[in-house]
Amino acid sequence: MGWNLDADLRAFYLHCDGAALFEPVPDADYRILPLAELRRARVAIFGRDEDAYGSPSLYALVDMQDTNYVVIDVASKASRYPLFDAFHETFPQADQIAPSFEDFLARALKSGGRSFWLGA
């Protein structure tokens, strides 16, 4: 991958290699990707690994099954990587939705399968 997992992601991936929340694949609204499927967000969304298509430090972490992703910024200087909503129609512009994977996962599990950052 070329970058290290932060403490939250390391703990998660030591326990399981990805996960489908709420529904089994292929219908899962939240599919936390296995390590082997982690790739730059610009590649996941556009199929292009060029700077014009987004930062090289953003990686697709959660496939929302609607051509949108939740991505992490591995260039963060914080001890945990922040997560962003990567809406395919506006990417590379992305809004932060959680300060860490731990926070994201806790909020996702309470969401009932909805994209918690979009409101009610």
C-alpha cells in the first residue's frame, strides 16, 4: 500500500479483513473493503491514477454500493486518519465525516444502514 495503518484500522484488520454491515454482499450499503481491495480513491472512482483526479493520499475504504465511497486521508499528521464522503459526482471535493475509523464505525453501526453524515 505504501502507508501504515493507523491504530484503529490496524485493530480492525487484525480482527477481520473487511466487513459488510447490515446486509450481505452484494446488497451491503456499507462494505468495508478487504486490505487487498484498498486503492487510491481516484482509481476506485474514476479508474485513473493521475493528480487531476484527486489526491494520491486519499484511499477508498468503504464501498457504499452506489458508486460512492468513504475514503481516508493517509497524509494526515494526526495519529488517526480522518474519513471523508467521496460522492462520485463532486470528487475530488470531499467533506470530512469522521475524525477516525473508530468514530466512523461507531456512528455507522448506530445508523441502521443509512449514510449518517447526510442527516435524517
